Amino acid sequence: MTEYESDKKKKLIGDLVSNSRRIISNHIALPLGIHIMTKILGWINAIELMELNSNDFFEYDNQLKDYPSGTDRLAYNVDKLIEYENQINERSIGNA
């Protein structure tokens, strides 16, 4: 690994920690936070595979990819958002 890659990986790991803090402090919603986690983990793994089982993040993100999150939700009708929330809850219960 080059020095540039090493520095980039350290920065991305810092980004993971920062994003984790935003999730647990409710500064961002869990679905958006998980989506960001998967992006950052993908970038890190492109540099060097981490010894971290991130499959849960990727699976969660994959299951929610068809639903609006973050500010995208502002463009949706409230009734449609309720329908999406019910579908997500049904998926969650089915996987529990």
C-alpha cells in the first residue's frame, strides 16, 4: 500500500467513526446512515480489505435501495411514505 493509500484509508476510517456518531446521536436517520456506511466501506475495501464483517450493512442497504431516504423523501406524498414505511416494517418483521 502506498503512503497516499494509507492516508486515504485513515481518513475514510475517520469518516466511518464520524458517520457512526451521527447515526447513534440521531443526526441522520438509520437508513441514510447505513447507506453512507456501505459507500465508505466500499471505498476502504477498494484500497485494502478490512477485517470487519460489513455484510449486515450491505444487506440492510440492499433491502432498502428501492425506498426513498434522506431529503429524497421530501418529494413524496405522505400517503406514499406511509405505504413505504409499512413495507419496510413488514420486511423487518419477516427477517427477525
